[in-house]
Amino acid sequence: MRITRIIAVIWLALGFLFGWIGYTTKHPEGFILTEFIEEYYANVSTEMVSVAFVVLILDYLDEARQTRADKARLVRLLQSSDRILAAHAVEELRILGWLGDGTLHRKQLFDLKLDGVDLRAVDFTDSNLTEASLENTNLNRAILKNADLSWSNLNGADLSEADLRNTNLRNSKLERANIKDAKLDGVNLEGSILSRADLYGANLEGIHLKNINLQGADLFGANLQHSDLSESNLTDCDLSKSNLQNSILRGAMLRGSNLSQANLQDSFLEGADLSDSILINANLSRCNLDGATLTNTDLDEAQLDDASLSGAHLGNARLIRAALKRANLKGADLKEADLSNADLSGANFQESHLRNTILTGANLQGAIISEEQLVQAKR
């Protein structure tokens, strides 16, 4: 029992005692209930109500003070270098309902060590979590809005359905992390490592992703419109059915990636490496692929109308039934490429290398191509 309650009980007992003494002194003839009530009920009821209010107010203030002290204690334990102590603090915060009620808003929590801890639905809004160690941590449905997690280790972490809006993840490690269905509006992933991360169907529209490592990541059906992926490593990624319209992929590494049925319309891929990639039925119309490497790439039935492939490397590439109407292939290397039944009407082949290029059934109406080049090619 709290000290305030003990004091209240003592005062109540004393009140009754003094009242009884006063009554028996005034009425030596004995106790008569009706007279006792008549003389004391007004004063007693008023005093009792007053005492009750005072006790409740004091108890509330004492409880609030104790709650603040307990929260401060648990926040301090959360920052302990001892992982066991920190994990116990998390569990106590969860039991008391303080893990997601705003208790952890706007906190300075540098260098947290919570690897493998269950932090489901935690709310770290606006908190500084720089250099946190959260490897294999469960952050499912966590709220990390506006939080700073730069230089943190989130390898293998479960961030599915997490709120990462405007979160700073710059230079963080997110290898094998599950980021499926997370809210990513305004997230900063510059310089981060997301190799083999699960970003299935993720919405990364307009996100700055320059120079990040996404090797082997699952980006199936992801929305990457207007995103900047310049110089990024997308080797062996699954980007099939993804939307990369108007994205910037200059100098990006996409070797061995699956981009089948992806939408790359109006994107910038100058100098990008797409060798050994799969771009079957992909939309690359009006793309800039100048100087890009597409050797051994499968572009069967791909849409490349009005695309610029000046100086591109397409040796041994497959472009069977591909559409390259009005495409600029000036100076492109198409040696051993297969353009069977491709639509090359209006395409520019000036200075292109067509040795052993297969043009069987291709539509060359209006194409700029020399007799010498046709002789080199296979028809």
C-alpha cells in the first residue's frame, strides 16, 4: 500500500475516534444513533469527501511520479551494453504498454544493442538510433517515422509493414532484411547495403537510391518510378514486372538481373551494365542506353521503339521479335546478336558492327543500313 493511502487511513481512524470521544463527553447518558447522525452527518460527510479528493489527487500525483521514474529507468536500461538487460527492459516496456504509446518518442538512443530482440510494433518516432545494432531483430509493424538509423546494422531484420517514412537509413546494413509492405515515402537509403533484401512490391517512387548495394534483392513488382539508382549495384536482382519508368540508372550494375515485363520507359541507362540479364517483353521505349552493355542479354519481344543505343554493346544478345522502330543504334556492337523477326523500321545502323548478326525475317523498311553491313549480317 502506498504511503499516502496509509496516512489517509490513519487520519480517517483519528477522525472517527475524536468524534466518538466528543460525542460521549457531550452525551454521558449514552449513545443514541439518531442524535449522533443529526449532530455529525453534515460535518462528517463534508470532511470525508474532502479527504477522499485529497487522497485521490495525492495518489494520482504519486503514481504519475513513479511512472515517470519507471519509464526513465527502463529507457536507461534499453541503452545498456548488456544485451540481456536491454532485452529485459524491452519486455517490461511491452508488459506495461509503453513500447508503442509514445514513451520512446524523440529519445536519444545511440548505439542500441538489441540484436534478435522482439520489437514488434515499437514506436521510435523522431528518435535518434544512430549506429544501432538490430541484426535479426523483429521490427514488424514498427513505427520509425522520422527516426535516424544511419550507420545501423539491420541485417536480417524483419521490417515488414514498418513505417519508415522519412527515416534516415543512410549507410546502414540491411542485408537479407524483410522490408515487404513497409511504408517507404521519403526514406533515405543512400549508401546502404540491401543485398538479398526482400522488397517485393515495395513503393520506392522518387526515392534517392544512388550508389546503394541491392545485389540479389527481391524487387518483384516494385514501384521505382522517378527513382535515382545511379551507380547502384543491382546484380542478380529480381526486377520482373517492376515499374522503373523515368528512373535514373546511369552507370548502374544490373548484370544477371531479371527485368522481364519491367517498365523502363523513358529511363536513363547510359553506361549501365545489363549483360546476361533477362528483359523479355520489357518496355524500354524511348530509353537512353548509350554506351550500355547488353552482351548475352535476352531482349526477346522487348519494346525499344525510339530508344537510343548509340555505342551500346549488344554482342550475342537476343532480340527476337523485338520492336526497335526508329531506334538509334549508331556505332552499336551487334556482333552475333539475334534480331530475327524484329521490327527495325526506321532504325539507324550507321557505323554499327553487324558481323554475323541474324536479321532473318527482320523488318528493315526505312532503316539506315549499308549494303556492306547487310553482307556482314546473316539474312
